Amino acid sequence: MTADLVVVGSGFFGLTIAERAATELGLNVTVIDRRDHIGGNAYSETEAQTGIEVHRYGAHLFHTSNEKVWDYVNRFTTFTNYVHRVYGVHKGEVFPLPINLGTINQFFRANYTPAEARALIADQAGELAGTDPQNLNDKGIQLIGRPLYEAFIKHYTGKQWQTDPKDLPAGIISRLPVRYTYDNRYFNDTYEGLPTQGYTAWIERMADHPNITVTLSTDFFDESQPISKGNTVGNVPVIYTGAVDKYFDYAEGDLSWRTIDFEKEVLNTGDFQGTSVVNYNDAEVPYTRIIEPRHFHPERNYQTDKTIIMREFSRFAEKGDEPYYPVNTEADRAKLLAYRDLAKAEDNVLFGGRLGTYKYLDMHMAIGSALSMYENKIKPHFEGGEKLE
Ligand code: FAD
Ligand code: NA
């Protein structure tokens, strides 16, 4: 079957394009992925010793307020009523996060009303009032005051960036939300939940169409295989969701990323921490947080004598590491502009997804942006002969 459309990358962006083009336009779509599984970073698998669903590339929580995206994803999966909450350990004590009235009253050993707490934080933030913070440390103090900043933000951020916040640009944060209620629901979106049968079942259903062929363990830049860059570009339209700098052989330089090392451990206990995510906000603990995946699915009958936990260590990515979060320095932004010009000029190739656009995208954003690309570019091209650029 010859392809009408080639999609590079089987993450949510690539699969959304493939599914729409196959289902609505009846196109033959070939999807390739260099990994040996589909789903990109949302891929999950059953851990053998415990039977617990583990997200291989880090915990993935689905949430959206976008009706179009919500309708679309519900074609492929149902969602549980999981509601995400995060706790943080500071000086041997557990606090609810994000910072809320419960956090504030526990931290200051008080029973402030919302108005009193607001006045207190405004007063503490006043330490740097009228100044123009030049680094993240001063910015944090100016936003929420020194005590809460130093307890909950400073060292956690320092560990995320492996850099003292005094040496980080103030621009990394524009706001630090403080809630003057006891609401510690992590996301504010209309819809939230986890795929009932897991991420991989959802992803497989998206690819399950007679017109979609998925070829795994196949790198677009491997010219010895038939769906390579050299063999496809110019002959068949390509949707490329790999790294934009790699596509152009790093002509404008490398874009920088942060990555995470996951340290997995199976424990002989049914419950390690009583919740899915606990942050470690102090400098002495080298990891940023511990994930305990069994708590993502309390409705499942997981075995109760074992659990699995993952400690997360954050660092700058080197070549060969998984790129997770764009660092987005000024130099990166300049390179990205140059890559965007190159991408625009590359006829019959569209760049999408988090690697193709060098943007952190939540799943609902990746899916939403793929649906837009489909409606605005791919459909008009195949139905009306518009140029694909
Ligand atoms: P990806 O999923 O990265 O897919 C790109 C695919 O392209 C990959 O499978 C890759 O192997 C393939 N590819 C790359 N280069 C080539 C090549 N040369 N040849 C062939 N194939 C290639 N989102 C949420 O909504 N909630 C969360 O809680 C959440 N948590 C996250 C936690 C972490 C640690 C990370 C990194 C991301 C998280 N996300 C979360 C974001 C989510 O992973 C993305 O929205 C999603 O992965 C975007 O899909 P994508 O298709 O753009 O990219
Ligand atoms: Na293009």
C-alpha cells in the first residue's frame, strides 16, 4: 500500500493527524517511530513484578478545558474520576500543595482567615517591593515573600534546574499561584481523569484503522530504510514530529533541553506514601519527587503486598538523553526562529508536536494543535489542492 501521507512520530500529535486523515479523508497513512512502541512519551506499560501500570516517560495526568479535544479523546477511551493532588515534604513535615490556605496555616502554625493570610503574604512580599528582580530568587521573594518561597520553591526549583535560583533568570516564573482557600486540587480544568484501560490501550485505538500502518524501530534519518527523509520528502507529504534541529542536521546549533532520570524501586509493601506524588522541597534530598503509580488507579484491584515507586532526578540533557522540557534560553529562542524559517521553506513538510516546535505541550495541547493543523492545512491540501507549507 503506497502512502498518501507519512507521519514521523507516533506520539499524540502524530497519531491525531494519522487518525483524522485516515478516518475522515480515507488516506493511506504510514506512521513511523524510531522507538519500539507507539505513543511517544505518553506510553505506559504493566510493570511485571507488581502488575501496576507505569508511565515509562514520567507521570501523565490528563486534563483539559477544551471541549473539542475532550469530545475527540472520548472516541478512543473513557476516563476515571481521578483528581490529581500533590503533597510536599519540608523539614520532615508534609504539606498540601500548591501553596494554599492549608499550607499557610500549617506552615505558620496559625488559623488565619483568607483575608489575614492575604495580608500576611502581601506584607512578606513587600520585602522587595518596588525593585525589579533580576534573578529567580528575588522574583520568588517578591511574589510570595521569603518564608514560603524559601520553604517550597527555592530548593525545588534549584533541583529542577541544577542551578542556584540566584543564577537563574527571573523570567522563568511570571507568577506563583497562592490560593486563599483550602482547595488543593492540582488542575483547574473542566475535565480531568486517567484513561480507564491505560494510556497504551487509548493510543492503540487511535492507530487501529485499516488505512493506518505503523512501523516501529524505524528512524526517519536512516537512509537504508524506505520511509527515510531522502526517500519521502518531495514525493509524499510528511508530518514531522521529531526534533526540528535534528531535521536540519543542527545547522543552526543544538536546542537545549532538560531531562529526568527515573530511579525505579519495587517495595514489599502495599502502600509506600498513600498518594501518587510527593515532592521533596528541601535541598538535602537529591530527588525532586517520588511517584507511586498504584495511586493513579485506586479503582483497580492491584496486589496489596508490593508497590513500585519512582524517584525523579532532573538535569540538563546531553545528546542521546530523552529531551523532556525546553530550556528556552535567549540563544535557544534565536535558534528556534532560524529553524522556523527553514521549516517554513521546506515544501510538503509540516512540523508539529513538542519536538517539532520546541515547546512544552501538555497532551491536550498536542492533540488540540494537531486537530488545528489537520483542519487548517492537511484537509485543505487534500480536498482543495492547497499548497502544504
Ligand atoms: P512525543 O510524545 O514526544 O512523540 C514524538 C515521537 O516522535 C516519539 O515517539 C519519538 O520516538 C518519535 N520520533 C522522534 N524522532 C524521530 C525520528 N527521527 N524518526 C522516527 N520517529 C521519531 N502532558 C499532560 O497533559 N499531562 C502530564 O501530566 C504530562 N506529564 C509529562 C511528564 C513528562 C516527564 C513529559 C516529558 C511530558 C509530559 N506531558 C504531560 C506532555 C506529553 O508527554 C506531551 O504532550 C506529548 O508527549 C506530546 O506528544 P507529541 O506527539 O508532540 O510528542
Ligand atoms: Na514546511
